[in-house]
Amino acid sequence: MSELRPPAPPRRHLLSIRDLDRSEVERLLDTARSLTSSLDRELKKLPTLRGRTVVNLFYESSTRTLASFELAAKRLSADTMSLRSTGSSVDKGESLKDTALTLAAYDPDVIVIRHPAIGAPGVVARVTDAHVVNAGDGKHQHPTQALLDLYTMREAVGRLEGLHVAVVGDILHSRVARSLVQALALVGARSVLVGPPTLVPRGLEALGCELSTDIRAIEDADVVYVLRMQRERMAAGEAYVPSLREYTALYGITPDRIRAGQVVMHPGPMNRGVEIDARVADSEAALVVDQVRAGLVVRMAVLYDLVTQPAAREPLGVTSEPAEVV
Amino acid sequence: MLVCANGRGDDLVVEGRVLDPALGIDAALRVTVTNGVVSAIEPGSASEGILIAPAFVDPHVHLRTPGREDEETIRSGTEAAAAGGYCAILAMPNTEPVVDSASVLGALVERAREEALVPTGFLAAISRGQRGEELTEMVELASEGAAAFTDDGRPVVSAALVRRALQYSALTDLRLALHCEEPALSRNGHAHEGVVSAELGLGAYPSLAESLMVERDLALADLERRPIHLLHLSARESVEALDRALAAGAAATAEVTPHHLVLTDDAVRSLDPNVKMNPPLRAALDRETLRDALRRGAVSCIATDHAPHAPEEKDVPFEEAPFGVTGLETAFSALYTHLVLPGALALETLLERMSTGPARAFGLAEPRIEVGARANLVVLDLDAEWTVTEGGFRSRSTNSWLLGETLHGRVVQTVADGRVVFSG
């Protein structure tokens, strides 16, 4: 009888940066760092999640995030399955709940979900027994992006505590900005959000950041984090900015707006010539490729951390140098 | 006009603390009902926790009939009303089809005569199909028994049409009940514009989207010297506009829902579709302003805006979920628990705003506990505790914001139009 069994430990998910405390963020970053050595080996696969199943359920087009999660699961020897909304039963009107229940029949250990609607990962977490990772839900959260960004910053600058980060662009519609600002606050970094007044929502300062509409606010930052500017924001009825031309003139990251010593990040895909000048994107200061590489190890760390309960953790299977304390 | 499946009046005796704020009664009494009429009120004895009061009136219920009988029927909705202590409810016309013609209304009234456990009135639409373009045949609708006119569920966007409706409805003695929302400002809005919407990335529905239309509609009503009723106020600015109009002599009434009185947008952090309503839950200051307006009487009605939704409609991501929550079966207990017990609202005021206030706003008979009156009373056990569960509803829908919560105070008996319609 079920009542005779000890209660199952609560399933852990990564739906929002709010699910984490500082020590958990640091643990994930340290695990990711210990996994980097595996990237340089000839045989890159680790046996850690052998026999485990990771399902990627993607309702929005995505190249880098899906590829990153797929490879992360494969590098840990998990069986992976990726489903996209197009060409699947979703096309036939199946609800998210029913799709999740169908997938749950395969007993996946982890379901990674990207969905255009805020709250979708919570639905999957409610109706399945899998650990759920939010790979982006609408304008809400993209927690693994924030973690890989912290990882990249820590590797590039050497610290997170006291780090000063300026996030520039369409803050209003950006799940990347929301997750990143919360994560930065968690590790004691300082952040300022910069963009046109129509795209910087009032109230966001409650997350522990500053708001500015003046591009000069990036001058003192150690890291300039550039967000993608989407063409839809200029559509009739939206009209958040009058033109890309004026946006680029006011907020585009050009070489003269970057000072020596600053690093530049972008979650991709970049609109060269719009939010970021090609000369900046291709410069030494740009960490865009480092971010992609960080994405792989951070997502490996997240999968590993969720599947193996902290109390009963198996050895990672890689030799690691002691991680640096942030 | 209220209709129900008519039965003969019942005989019963109830005894305990009787509280009728409108009549100024607060004493231990024994009330005898004979053939559905209060025949004697005599000194009696109080029993622990038992309170007898005029039954409740809900001016804002979505019965989903015709069209969505899977979510609610006249029968299930009025059973829910009976369980909530109501002796009269008013149903909104945003059904499929919309109640915009005498034939649709007539069919509903007929159905209510067969099915309604509790006397039910039906509002008719202001505009055909609630499209906000042409007026409905208001005089014919009034003669068929419409309780008032509203396009609730959506605003009347055109100020000119509101003005025409105010002018034309003067041919009836019915008022307009207005859903105040400036759609250009609320477009894609899923939560109150504030810290929570900014943090979660939810589309913002600012207070001003409501209060601008409140200001507009009060000005139009003043211009035409017509009374109006403001539906489900949520924002501080709306209450301030109402206060100014009332001070200038406006004949306006207004309602507030239990969820806006109890919750704030902080609840939205859960991303639970059962805290998604239109208008949205707002900030703590808005909630305090609504409570104050209710205490003062500027807002004289508590309305549930009972909005049943099928589980498959609410078992979706927050952003995709429809607006609306149920409320008939939990209104008294929720407000007793969250407002009366903590001392934010007097019990007498709660009872008055759930009964006399709404009845008066819509010209319905005011439930009274007096000899010679049809019995419309509710027996409450203030000491009872109960937990809200999906299995406990009479309503066909379970989209309650209170699921899992333990509440104090419970309806134990409801007498509506002389008949015992609920015994718990």
C-alpha cells in the first residue's frame, strides 16, 4: 500500500530563477565548470545519465537552445527525444496537457519545454512525474540562459559579486532579461536595464536593478549585454519604437560606445547592424561563442543536478579541479 | 422579473441570533415560516455560532446557458446559488447566442421556470450580438422580463452608443450595467500593470483601462440624467471617479467581487489560471480602496461574477487561460474569513452588501425578515470550518481561486421565495 512507503522527495524543477538560491546557483556553475574538461577529451561522452530519458518539447522555433539541450543530454549518455510543435499531434489540436501526459507514458526523467505561453512549464510539472526544465516560456523566464550567462561572465571577468552588468534593448518582451536580472541579483552583481521608455517596463526595479533610457548608462558597466531587437515591435498597433533606424542610432552597440575592458554578450540570434554593430560582434570583446559553449556545460550540469538527488549523488565521472569560489 | 420553478411555500421554524441590518434587528429570535411566509417572529434562544440573516442577492452571475451547458446550466447554477445562501441571482447575457432578442430571452425565462431552484433574473444585451454597433430592442426585451441591460464580458467601446443606450433605455425603467474597459489599453493584458506583471513578463492591463471608462460612462450618465450600475470595480482610480460623481449627485451604483476584496496581484505569481480574471487582481492599495468604498457604501453591492469554465479551458498555461472564476458557493465564507474575522469589515455590513445593496441597485424586492414577508433567509454557522475541494461544488465547474483553502463560516440552510432550497 502506498501509505506504507516513505513519502517521495518532492520533484525538483527548474522553471524560474526564483526556484534557486545563491548556493544552488553556485553549485550548478561549479558543476558546469567541472564538466568542461570533458569537452576537451577525445571521447566526450560521460556515463552519468545512462538509461535516463530526456525529452525536449519545443513549441517555438529554436536552433541553439534545442541543439544545446540535445547535445547536453547525449554527452551525459541519456536517451533523448526531441519533439517540435510542427508536424506533431499539436498540429491536430492536442492540448499541452495531453501531449505531456502522452510523453509521461514513456517515464521520462526530464522534460525540457519551450513554449510561447507564460506558465506552460508549470502545466507540464503538474501533470507529469518528470523533472521539468523551462527552456523559455513567453516573456517570462529562460533560466538556463541566465545560468550560462553567469557562467560566461564568471569565466571572462573572474567574479560575479559586485560585477556591473548593463542589459540593453527590448527589456519588456525579454525573458532573457528577466531571468538574467534575477540571477545577477542572487549572486550579488549589479545590473542596469537600458532601452527606449516604451520597452523598459516600470516596476522591474523591484527585481533589484536600475532602469535607464540613456545609452550612456552602459559606460561604467563591466559587461554590456545586448538583446535582440525584433522587427515585430514596429508593426502597426505595436509601435514601441518608430523605426529600427532611430533605435540603432539611440541604442545600437557600436565600437565608440564600448570602452576598453568591457565585454559584450548577446543571447543570439544577432541582428548585425541593428542592436549590435558587426565590428563589435566580431571583436575580441564579444563573448557570443563562449556563451554557446557555456550553454552546453551548464545544461549538462542542470540535467545532472535535477536527475541525481543531492543526497544520493553519484560521482560525476570526470576529474575536476576544485571550482573557484565566486 | 425573477423566475424559478415554482413550488408551494414550505413550513419551517428557525431559531438563533437574527441579524437583519436593514431592519435594525439583532436579537435571539424564533422565526416561524408558514406556507413560505414569515408568520411569527418571537423571542427565542441563541445557539452557538448560528446566525439567521436575509438571504443574499447576486447581481452578476454567468449561467453559461444557452450554449455552454457543459460549464453551467440554470439548474446547476441555481443549486450553487442556493448552497451559497442566495435567494436571487441575475444572469449575464454573454451566452451563445447572446441574449439580445425577445425570443432568446423568452426561451431562457421558460427554461428558468422549469429548472431554476432560486429566483433568477436575466439581463439582456445593450447591443445586438454584443458587437457594440446597434442597440437591441430594449422595450420588447423589457416587456419580456429583462432585469437590466449590459454587454458584460466586453465594454461598449463607442461613447456614442453608450449615450444612445442611456437615452433609449429611458423608455424602460431598467438601467445599464457597464463593463468598463478601454480595450486599446487592456489589449493583450493578462495581469494588473505593476511590479508583478513587469517581473513575470505578463501583458499589462493598467488600472486606467478601467477608470478612464468609468469616468466616461459616469459623465455620459450625468449628461443624460440616467442611473447606471458599474460592474466589478477593481481599481482605486475607479472608486475615486465614482466618489466624485456621487458627491455631485449621480445615481450610480457599483459592485465589487470577493476576489478583488481578498486577493492582490501577488497571487498571480503562482501562474495558477484560477487567479486570472477580468478585471485583473490589482495592488494592495486598490484592494484597500475597494474595502473602504464597501464600508462607506459608495460601492453598495458584492457580486461574485461567477464565471464557470470547463477544466480543459483552465488546464492550460496562464497566458492561454480564459478570464473568470466561480464564486457563488464560496462568497460568504471567503469574505467572512478574510475580511470579517480579521476586523476589516463588520459582519452587518457584509450581510447588507450581499443582500439589500444589490437588491436595491436593481430594483428587486429586498429580502427582509418581517412578519408577512415571503421568507428569504439564510442560516449560517459562523463556527463551522470547511475546506474548498473540487468534489464539493454544486456548480458544474470547479475553477475556484479558493481550492484547497480552509474557510470559516458556512451556509447551513437557504430559504428562497418561501422554499427551503438548500440544507447543508
